[in-house]
Amino acid sequence: MARFTQFHDPELSIWQAAVGEVEAQAAAGGQVEDVGAPRVAAGRPDDMSSMAAEASAYCRQVDTGTPLTAAAGVHPVTEGLLQTTGFCSLTALKLAKAKILGNQADAQRYKEELAQFGDCDPRYSEAATKYAEYFVAQQKQIPYIAYKNLSDFVIDGKLPAQAKVAIVGDWGTGQDAAKLVLRQIANKAPDAVIHLGDIYYAGTQFEITNYFLQPWKQILNLDARPIPTFSLAGNHDMYSGGGPYYQLIQQLGQPASYFCLRNANWQFVAMDTGYNDHNPAGGGAGATYLRDTEVTWLADKVRNAGARHSILLSHHQLFTSFDSIDGNEINLRLYSQVAPLLPQVALWIWGHEHDFVVYDAYKNLARSCCLGHGAFPVGVDELPTHPKYGQVPLLKDTDGDDIRLGTTGGVYNHGYAIIELDGASGHVSYYQDSDEDNPMFQQSLT
């Protein structure tokens, strides 16, 4: 399975997206799908050649603070791959920024530098143009849709009393592993499918169309079986400005980035935690939160649920046992917004961390689960094996052991959840893609 790296940084993610798009177009002979076009990219550039790997290596240098001395001014003729990668990406980004500023003289100079250094792929100039386009879009206001009435974005009549709802998180990689997971979901004939967000790397139109929408519609056979499907707003979906994401949900028939899908006994209340994490400098290290108006909307849905059980959905986690949220085990800002509602919540499922973790009751929340293992490849050396915050309780299986993913070929398995409703009763089954017939864990919701 191809491995690729994400960064919690809009500019680095946009650079990965720009390079990946150019490389995918070249590999497909330019015959890739934009919205409304008939053909698609065959796969991610991560599976194709070295240019995307070079871009990721450069982003890793920046992200870790590795000095870019060789890349800063001279051609690294004998300095090796790391310096070559730094020079090519850094020079291309200088070209992109010259384009953004309209400095034609600098743009021409950096373009010539890329051409003169033979180890730089000539498509870096094209990637610089794409980056400039996406960077400008990222600076615009995200087209968030605010409700006018508290009854807005409530979806009735599409969820039967006996229903099967599939949930998958962090699925938008475009890789074969993602397609396998969705095929397993399709085989279970769900009545609705909900994606918890993140289409990599930056939620560009190209990525959303080729790595999400086209395989999503095809594998779920939505033309023949038009079940309701949804996609929440992840941070990566907002990195290119959010415009393509909002075009996506319009095509899915989703009313906004937050919604309430319900029947007489149950409701799935989806939140938008991605809006305030499109720029980490503005929201802290993952300490995202809801817009104030959305808090009011959410509270109305939970407090006025009547006889319905409420299941909350979000991209970001409320708390974590294995990672940190702005230096804490809990997102204090988000918690302050939702704390009064938690006793009335049957289950909260989130993604963001590329892991599968089932939590026991904590902070007046009876059940919760991190379901961020939908497709992103994670090596066995990349996840901690022991909790960082022991006070966040992990649910144990019937043998008293922690519920942990298996591995295949040195990579953690991917997976998804199937929630089955039968009138007022319900249960959730968690599957990993190594065994689509037998769930790794099941839990009653009532």
C-alpha cells in the first residue's frame, strides 16, 4: 500500500495538492475529470512517480524545521536528494509567490532557475501556477451556510424505522484501500452513508472530484440506488478555501456542512468543526470549535429531540487518550460549547486522528469513538501503543483487553461503523477491512 504524509498546515497541504494534481494529469495524459467531465484519474500520484514524494519530503523538512541551507540559494549539484528536493520545491514556491504578487521579473527568474537545474521536474512550474491559484482561494472567506430558522437543515422522511447507517472517517485518499472499504460498505446495502470529513490534501476541486465524488457515486451505485449520503467538513477540506467542498455537498443534496438526519426514534446530528480549523494559526493546535450560531442550532436539536435518541457526528475529536489537543486531553473550547448536551447523547463518533479508539463513559458522554481509520495509510510505527492520557477511559472487550486494530503488511487495517436501528433500539458494529463479515466489536446504543 502506498504511503503518503499529511501536514496540519494549509500552505504545505496546498503545495502537496498542486504537485499531486499536475502529476496525476501527466500520468493520465491530461484526461482527468473536473466537475462535469467524463473521465477520471486512475490513481493518486503517490502511486505513480517521484514528484509527489519530493514535495512531501520538502514539506517534512519545513514542518520539522530542518534547515534548507542548500535550497536557499545555490543549486545543490552534489548535495543529494534532500537538498535537491528542497531546492526544487522552494524555488517553485518562490515562483508561485511571485505569480501571486504579480512580479513578472521574479517569476521569470525563478522559472529559469528551475529549468537550468536539470534534476527539477519541468512540471514544477505548472505546479507553481496551481499553487498560486489555490493559495489565493484559501485567503477568501469560506462559504459557510448559516441557518435562517432553527428548523433548517433537518432531514425527515429519508431514514426508515428499520435502518442501516454506515459511518466512515478520513476516507478521501483516492487509493485502492479507500475503494475497498467503500465496496465493503456498499455490500451491506446501507440506507445512508456519512463521511466524517477530510479529502486529501487540501480539498481542491480536482481532489474532491477524482478522489471522492467519482468513486463515491460509482461504488455506492448512487445513480441506481439514490440513498442519502453526506460528507462533513474536515480541516483538509477547508485548506483550499472550502469552495469545492460546498460544491460537493450541493451535488450530494446535503443542505449545509451541518445537518440533522432523523426518523421518529433516532437522529444523527452532524457538526461543522472544520470551519475553525482551516488555519491552525487561528484556532490553535487542533483546538477547533463551533460557530456560536451553530451551537444554538445544535442545542435546539438535542434538547428538543423528544423521544429520539441523539447520535453526534463531527470531524474533530472532543477528547483523546493517545494524542493532544492544544496541550490537553480534551478540547476545552469545544467542550464548553457542548457540555450541557452530553448527558442526552447516546453516541458521538469523530475522526481526525487516523486511529480506531472506543471510549468508555467520560465527561457525561456515555459512548464515543474515534473512527479516523477509513483509508489513510498508517504504519505500525506511527501510532502510540500506550495512552498518553490515562484518565480518558478506553472501553475493553469481553476478555478485558483494549480494542485495537489489526495490521496487514506493516500498516494498520482500515475500517468503518455500521449502525443498525430497529424502532427505538439500536446497536453499532465496528468493522476492519480485513474481515467484512465479522465485526471486531459491537455495542448497544440503548
